[in-house]
Amino acid sequence: MIVARELTCVFGSFTAVDHVSFAVARGEIFGFLGPNGAGKSTTIRMLCGLLRPTSGTARVAGYDTGREPECVRERIGYMSQKFSLYRDLSVRENLAFFGGVYGLTGARLQARREAVVGMAGLAGMIDRITGTLSGALQQRLALGCAILHEPSILFLDEPTSGVDPLSRRTFWDLIQGLAAKGVTVLVTTHFLDEAEFCQRLAFIHAGRLVALGTPADVRRESVQEDLFEVALETLAGAREKLQGLADVLAVSFFGPRLHVFCRSGCYDSHTLGRALAARGLATQHVARVPVRLEDVFIRLVQRQPLNR
Amino acid sequence: MQRFLAIFVKEIRQLRRDRLSLGMLFLVPVLLLALYGYALSFDVKHIPVAVLDEDATRASREFLESLFSNPYFDRVLTLDRRAEADAVLDRGRARLVLVIPRGFAQRLARGETAEVQALVDGADASSAGAAVGYLDALAARATRRVQIETIQRAGIAPSLPLVALVPRIWFNPDQESSHFLIPGLISMLMMLAAVIATSLSIVRERERRTLEQILVSPVRPMELILGKTLPYVLVGVATMGLILLLGRIAFGVTVAGSWWLLSLTTLVFLFSALGMGLMISSITRSQQVAFQLATILTLLPSFLLSGLIFPIRSMPVFHQVFSLFFIPRHFVTALRAIMLKGAGFAEIWPSLAAMLALGLFFNGIALWRTRRSM
Ligand SMILES: Nc1ncnc2c1ncn2[C@@H]1O[C@H](COP(=O)(O)OP(=O)(O)OP(=O)(O)O)[C@@H](O)[C@H]1O
Ligand SMILES: [Mg+2]
């Protein structure tokens, strides 16, 4: 449903998106991960036809975004990173506007509006001014407006930022419900627990695609290092001492503990414990742990040279 | 059609809720009209005049008669002694005391300068100035007539080359009533309302990011532009009506020509002015910049290049040509012709054509810019 080929976007002398290629199948929930400024929003904007790629092509719903933008627009829904409904209009008026803009009228509009209001849990608030709704409701309304015309592809740019965990969960239930009905969803997020809901992930950093696959694939393949969780008596100065150790690639704080990435096969929990003791670090606990997405995120961002 | 309607309805709903814009569209023009209207109406009529005719000859009587045969001066009192003059002015029974000294007729007959004294109540400086200006002009005219008649009575053909005195009162050079200024004022207020309101329309959506949401939808640039402009056409027509109504109530402004032509002119004007607003909106990135640009591009030409203050004819050629590229000049020309002279289509079509051309240009740029961002 979505095919990006060598998508590139250059702003002046700055390359925001650098030869990104991927494909998303029908009904798939595809997650876009990456640090701030990685180029996620820029990629989505190119896929929606809001931004012309400097080079490369994108096909959405079988149409070229550059050559047949109208055909693409009728088939996609887009929820931008910043809230972009009319805050000064009521819920009903916003729905009427976006319905009208997609050519919905009469009975169809009413049916769709009721479906969307029910889905978003907005019943009874239809005449409230949008700007006075809570953040979670605003976001669900934005999703509602984006799916009013029943698009086959949905682009959601950080739909759950600034929303409480429970509302996020509700939101993801909605997304999964849509995907189950065959809607293709491309979603960006900074919440790694949400990434686990995605069938496949793309990890972008500095405009480049650095990992692609199912969450399990990404965990397994993109960081081929051994990860140890270490509990120390005192954390003061520990990170610096650890980083000086041979074959230790990276150290990051993980709550009261440390996560230590070591070159694959160089240590086990005993040898690492001994190496730490030799450095004068009293360990309480050393264990090899499976790599989680968060560790992947941190490692990928640390490892890539930022050549900008 | 459906999409255009959605935008149109949305725009009206937003406008209804947006007190600031509504105020700008209706209240500001009305306030400004009241303010400027009064400030600019230094044109004085029916000035009460007391007369002291010390000469009491036929020439002096004829002179006085000609002086009062116009709406500017009313003879309210006849005095016997000079000493009364001060009291009359002080009590406000007359604003001006005219004294024709003894020997007026004799001097005239001899071809000498006959002096007439005018004592003016200077409390209201601008109207006093205007009164003296009128008096000057009328006196010159009257004197000349008396002169000619006297010469003719003496049996001599008037072969003296008469030098016509054309007094200039700044701000109202053609000695017409304040109604002459009203079209310029209307143009300024309509420019302000139309251009500033629309100049914010697209850039506001850009700032609030709602434009993006419209741009990913199948809406076409034309639908967006029409949907966003038409509400302002309605508002603009309403504002125009309001201004004309107020002008009539407060200043007695009437329309000499046809209302149909006035409506047509207003629509053509709105087409170009709203296009200018849209163009500004489509080339700016923030409401603040758009507002500033719109204000400058509206106010300056309205004041300086429209003929409101400086008559176009007396401007340097460069400025005359330059003024052709601004809407107010054409709108004011057309309005004056219709409202004051009762001109028909045959006389004002060049102004309409010019506004149409400017409108096509502005709207074309707006459309092109919107299309590019889509
Ligand atoms: N119109 C533009 N002109 C110049 N630079 C831009 C423009 N739009 C985005 N950028 C830059 O491109 C880079 C990528 O931006 P983008 O918004 O795609 O990042 P992102 O991955 O969505 O980040 P975030 O997680 O913060 O939303 C940023 O450094 C941004 O400053
Ligand atoms: Mg972003």
C-alpha cells in the first residue's frame, strides 16, 4: 500500500531525509521510530504529498504521490503531529467541515459522523467547542476527522504525545481495530511500549533508515551485542570506569542500575563481574538480559555518527 | 461544489465567533468614518454673518447681494455702528462681521482697490480659515462683477484683461463640499476592512496548522480560495452599505448616480481588494507580517495616492503613473464620479477595468502560490 523508494528531502544544505526506502502492506501497522529531528515527520509529509521529495519516489495506494496527488489524497487520512483541527469550532462543525471537504453529504455524512463520535467516545460532547476538550478527546477527534471518509491508509504523526497512559491504550485499541478492518496505518511514536503494538518498525536516525523489521527482528538483529544489567553499591563514577573497560561498547543508566553493552561473546556475567571488581567496583548483581527496544533505541542513536 | 460549500460555511462560522475580525470589519470602519468624517468636514456652510454697510450705496448693496446668494453665508444681522461688532462676535450671534467702509463705491468707480473688512471669530481655526477662504473667493468674483458693471455704465467697453483669482483652500481645492472627501474615506475604510481581514485568512490557517489538514484533502486551490473569499464579499457589501447609511445620516451624503452602478463598482473593488489580501496571505508566513504588510499597502496608497488628500492632477507624473497600480485611486475616481456627478458606466469603465486587471493579477498570484503549496 505504501512504497517509498530512495526518498530524499533536502532543506537548503541540510538533508532531513536521506534515501529512505521501505514498503508497508495492507492492514499492517507500521511504526516509525527515531529521535527528535530524525526526519519522521518529513517522511510522512512527503508520503502525504505535502512536501515534494528532492529525489526518490513514493507510491501510496498504488498512485505516485508526485504525479497523481489527487488520487492519493482521496485515499489517505492524516493526523499531524501538532493538533490541527479548528479549535474555535464545535465538534459537530469540525466533523461537518472535514466531511464536506471529502465530499460526504446527507445520510452518509450523518452515518459516518455517528460512527466516528461513537468510536471516539465523544457522544454528548458534539456541541462543545473543540478547544475546550481534554487533550485525549482532542486527539481522538482528530483521528475521527482523519477517518471520516474511510481512507484505506492512515498516517498518524505522534498521535499520542501528551496523553495519559490509559487514554493512550484506548487510542491504540482504536488503531488496532482499524487495522483489523484492513486499514493500513503508518504511525510515528516516541513510546517504545507502543512500538510493540506495531507489526513492523522502521528506525530512522539523522534522516537515514538504520533498522527495519518486526519488533523482535529489530531487537535481535540491529544490536548484535550482549547486554548486561549491573547493580552496584554506588553509581558515582561507575559509568566512566566501565566505559574504560575493554570490549565495553556503551553504558546507560537504567533506573538504579546500569545497562552495559559488550562486544558479542566477550563476557559472561561472571567474567564481567570479575572485571568490574578489578576496577574497584563492588557489584551487587550482574546478569545478562535480553535487549529491549529501548536499549536498541539508545544504542542505535549512540552508534550512528551524526554527520550533519 | 460540496468542498467549496464546506469551506464557505466553516469560514462564516469562524467569522461569527471571531469578535476581533468582526469588529475590524464593521466597527472600525464606522468609528473611523465618524472620526475622519468630522475631522475632515472643515467645509463650512451657512455661516451667520453680520453686516455693517457704512457706504450704503448701490454698489455696496449689489456686492452684498452677490455675496449672500450662495449657501455659505447667511446674513443674520445688520449693524449700525462698528462698536457693536465685538459684542456680536462674542455672543456668537455671528461668526463673521463684514464691514463695507465709506467710499467703497467711489473707489470702485475710480478703479482703485475697494477694501472690505471681515472680522472673524477665530475660535474654530480651521473653519475660520475656510470661511475667510470662501469670502476671499466670493469677494473677488463679486468685486469683478461690480467693476465690470460700473465700467459698462460709464459707457466704456471692458477691455481690461481680467485676472481671475483662484483661491486654494488646502484639503478641498475644488471648493466643493465635504462630500468630495467622503468617497476617498469610503475607499480607505473599505480597503482596510477587505484587505486586512483576508490577508490573515490563509496565513492564520498556516500558523494554526489547519492548512496542512486542508492540503492533504482533495480540496482544489480554486475551491479553497473561493470558499475563503466569498464570505468576505458578503461582509464587504454589508460594510459598504453600513458606511453609506452612516454617511447619509451623519453627513447627508447622497448618491447622485445609479445604485446598480455603485453595486457593480463595489463588487469589482471587492474582487481586487480581497485578491490583494489573499495574495498577501499566500506569500507571508505569519499573521503578524501579513497584518503589517496589509496595513502599509492599504493605508499609504489610500491616503497619498488616491486623491483623498493630494489631487492626482497636481502630483508629479511619476506619482500619477505609480498611483495607477493601487486600487484606491481607481475606486475613489469611480466613487466620486458616481456619487457626486452621477456618472454612468460610459464614464467610469476605465476605473472598473483597472480594478479588474489589478484583481486578476492579485488573485492569479494567490492562486499560483496556493497551488504551489499543494
Ligand atoms: N521546512 C523545513 N525547513 C528546514 N528544515 C526543516 C523543515 N522541516 C523540518 N526541518 C528539519 O528537518 C529535520 C527533521 O525534521 P522532522 O520534523 O522530520 O523530525 P521528526 O523526526 O519528526 O522529529 P520529532 O520527533 O521532533 O517530531 C529537523 O532537524 C528539522 O529542523
Ligand atoms: Mg515529527
